[in-house]
Amino acid sequence: MPSWAGLIKAVETAQGNPQRAEEGQEVKLQFDDQTQRELRLRVRFTKGKGGRTSEDMCVMLLEDLRAVRARQRQDKLAAMGRMSAGIAHEIRNPLAAISQANALLAEDAATPTQKKLTQLVTDNVARLKHIIDDILAVAPGVRPPAPAIDPIETIVAICNDWRSTQGLPLGEDSLLDIDTSGSQRAPTYPQLKIRFEPEHLQRVLVNLLD
């Protein structure tokens, strides 16, 4: 059973301050097992039968603050989701312009260095597009399943791409060595596939490699 002392004191306070009674106040109830329950209390005073004074009777409106705070958190998350979606849409438009401009530059790229730089822009624009798509995918709805990929081939391709962008050499002297000797499959076993977003895997590996 809870201790009603806090509730009684709150009602007495509201009786002397009608404005505070309408606005409500927080009350803590202490239970026998030493747990506490935080409530919001609003008090409405009413007249009883026979013309008794308004202080004789009151109606107490109690609301569990845990439910209130849970709704507040949900409202904040919803607001953050709307804001993130708005930012994603604002980024998408200039990103499309960058992609188109880079495509025009790629048509006139003559040297290997120029081709490498335009390809670097293309790859990173694609990464940003996937990030934007991930943000927009948070909206309610059914999200399509991740594609089935070969983990070994995907990891090797991501590491080689990172090594190329960093200008690291191949061979034994390279700072990055990819050992796939333990991943050889027997001819009778099917190729291993996993369902995973390759862009997510790329972001994880690139962050680790950086």
C-alpha cells in the first residue's frame, strides 16, 4: 500500500491555491516495498449536496508521469524524424547537381588521374545517396529485404577500393593485406550468401580502415 501523506499534502496545498490546483502538481507516492510512483495531480473542488461549502468535496485527477514522459519522448523522436527527412530532401537536390556535373566532367576526362578523380566523386556521391535513402526509409512502411551478397567478394572489393583511394601499393609491402586463404570452399558446397546491405558494410569497413 502506498503512503498517502504526499497526496494529502498536495490536496491541502491545492485547497489554498486554486490556480495551482487547476495547473496541477507532481506528487510522489512511497510504497511499502520502497518503490516510488510519480504522478501529476489536478484537483477540482465541488459543492456537496445540501449546499455544503466547496471545500467539503474534491475530485482528484491522477496521471502517471511515466506515461507522460513516454509520450514526450515519442513526440521528440517524431519531430527528429521529420527534421531528418527534411534535411535529407534538402541534401538530395544539390547532390543530384553534383552528380550531373561530375558526369559531364567524366566525359572530358583524358588522363588516368582525371578519370580516377571523377570516379572517386561518383563513388562518394553514391554513398551519400544511400545514406539519404536510409534516413528516408525510417518513415513508416514495409522496407524491402537486404540483398543476398557474397561476403568474401564484397569485403575484398571494398578493401581494394579503399586501398586504391588511399594510394597504397599492392603486394607484401602494402599496409593492407587481405588474407582469404581460410575461405576456400569445397566444390560440393554451395556459395555462401548473406543478406546484408553492401553500403552499410562499406561504411563499417571504411570507418575501421580510416
